[in-house]
Amino acid sequence: MAAKPRIAMVGPGSLGSALAVSLSNAGYRVSEVVSREGRASRQRARRLANRVGARATTTNRPALTAQIVWLCVPDREIARCARSLGEASGWKGKVALHSSGALSSDELSVLRRKGAAVASLHPMMTFVQGVTPSLEGVPFALEGDALAVRTARAIVRQLKGEVFPIQKKQKPAYHAWGAFASPLLISALVTAEQVAGAAGIGRESARRMMLPIVLQTMANYACRGPEGAFSGPIVRGDAETLRKHLKILGRIRGTKEVYLALARSALRHLPTRNRRLLQEVLGF
Ligand SMILES: NC(=O)c1ccc[n+]([C@@H]2O[C@H](COP(=O)([O-])OP(=O)(O)OC[C@H]3O[C@@H](n4cnc5c(N)ncnc54)[C@H](OP(=O)(O)O)[C@@H]3O)[C@@H](O)[C@H]2O)c1
């Protein structure tokens, strides 16, 4: 069997750290962890490099031995970081990847011009500092140059994820979809915590007390789809209950607008009794 290619991880943040560990566990050699020049940045790179047996280096003097260079820097930094890395020679035949959900492989065109094959490869998964989620069954959206696409497919297979092809122009919508699946879900829950406060329940308790209903809702959504998982006053058509909700939410800053936006979506996409009356109460 051919030896796995060496991989350089650029940006030892939430995604970069988790990927470096997962790649290393899957038998890849992470040869370099690349950071910016700042002291704290270099320290983070050293910590990750020690963890995966790599060399820590910086974007100014990277001296990369890796055949694959994976940029895990914030979207706004990808092109700048590629320009900085592109100042070094030796890009011919290498593969460069970035993992933005919204941006296309063209963000790496400076490296393409230097002879690298480039692709964007985005895992539909949430990564936060200190957590390495399983990538088994995780979809990875992929587009780019033929060699980079082939290389990325092989990596995702080893990580037990599943590649699906995406077109460049579909990426902003694809990423907005992902925003609903995790960060905005958390935003809905943090709004719920504010509302719990008005019922005399503190944030910590609210989180603990909400977990059973949140987890059961997800389980119902997984087994029965949105229609089968939807309960509460909207599906029952209880207009007076909605009126009570709106009255109290009007007194809790920033919560009524979230409620109204989600209720509007529910009326549009989910089963509802007394639709006309509910629309009237909600002011739609
Ligand atoms: N987090 C997720 O759930 C997730 C999921 C899928 C895809 N992604 C994608 O992954 C990428 C990184 O996101 P993240 O959430 O991991 O961000 P993050 O936690 O903020 O990490 C970004 C890392 O990049 C470093 N960095 C910033 N600018 C740099 C530059 N010019 N050169 C070198 N390193 C630089 C930062 O280091 P310092 O600031 O310390 O210098 C930090 O280590 C983004 O494209 C994002 O869309 C993230």
C-alpha cells in the first residue's frame, strides 16, 4: 500500500487542532503546524505540534516538507495566508486545501498559479476548542482541481467521512444551511435561556433543565422528520397561548423578534391548526 502523504496544518485553531489529531489518529503524518508570528499564535502551534509529533513553524518562513497543505484559518484570512505561503518556492505538484464552507477553491488561486492543485473541503460538523468530534459519516463538501479533489477524497475516506461534490456558486447557500444546523441552533437556545430567566430560572439551571426536551426533540426529528417532531401551541392552534407568550416576551429584550421569526417559519413549513387566527395573533 502507498504511504500516506504528509500534511501541513495551517492555523492551529478549532478546526485545525481537531483535524490534526484526527489525521494523526488515521495514520497520516502531520509534518508541520503553521501559525502567524505572534507569541501566543506560535505557542498554540507548538502545543498542537507536540501533540501530533509535528514541527511548529510560521507563515513567513514555513519550509514545508508536506505534500498537502491544509489552510484552517478564518475565511477572511485564507487569501492573505495563501499569498504569504506562496512566497516560498516548491509548490509545483503540491495540494492546497481550505475548509471554508462559503468560499470556493479560487481563494487559493495564488497557489494554483505557483503550480499547486487546490480545492475547498468543508466538513459539515461543528468544531470548538478542545473537542475532537468523530468524523464518521460526516459529509464533506468538495470542489476544486482534479488532483486536489482525488487527494481530498482519499483523506476523507480515511477519516470515515463522506464526500459530496458541490459547485462553487452553491457554497454560500450550503454554508447558510450549516449555520442553521449548529450556530443558530445555539443562538435559539441562548435566547431560550433569557426567557427562562423571566420564569425565575437561572441560565445554568435552564440549560440543565432544557436538555431532556432538547435531546428528545432531536431524536424525534431524526426518526420522524420535522412534521412528526413538531409539538406545542402552533400545531394545536392555541391562539390565546401565543398571545400570552408575545405579551411576556415583549418585556424580555431581544426575544420577541426571535420568537416571531421562528413562528413565521413554522406557519409556513409545519402543520398548523387555526392558521388564519394564529397569523392574526402573530401579526403576519
Ligand atoms: N469551527 C468550525 O466548526 C468549522 C467547521 C467547518 C469549517 N470551518 C472552517 O475552518 C476555518 C477555521 O475556522 P476555525 O473555527 O477553526 O477558526 P479559529 O478557531 O479562529 O482558528 C483559526 C486559526 O487560524 C489562525 N490564523 C488566523 N489568521 C492566520 C494567518 N493569516 N495565518 C496563519 N494562521 C492564521 C489563528 O491563529 P491566531 O489567531 O492565534 O494567530 C487560529 O489558530 C474557517 O475557514 C472555517 O470556515 C470551521
